[in-house]
Amino acid sequence: MKPAEIRKLSDQEIEARLAEAREELMHLRFQKVSGELTDITALRRTRRLIARYLTILRERELAALAEEGEA
């Protein structure tokens, strides 16, 4: 999912997808340890997706703090 698509989502939707991505990452790690994981790049994609979600949530948090400071 691209950052522009993520920015269109609400905070609650992003947090829900973040929880799903973290759970998926956990499953991928278990699969890697047990030798079942065939697509190693899935780990990297999932980690990067989690980082995108967290970055956009942080951007919104900082924007809200900036608005409070101006008011």
C-alpha cells in the first residue's frame, strides 16, 4: 500500500491495519524459523508497511500538536 493510499484512511483504520500487519509479521517470523517460509521478501515488505503506518500516524500526531500550539 502506498503512502498516499494510507493517508486517505482514518486513524482508526490505520491502527487496525497496523495491528493486522504486526500479526502477519509474527506469523512470517514463525514460518521462517520453522522453514515453511518460501517468500523471504514478505518479511521486508511487511516491516516496511508497518513503518509506513507508524510514520503517517506520527505525522498526524505532530500536525495536531502544531495546531494546538498555534491556537
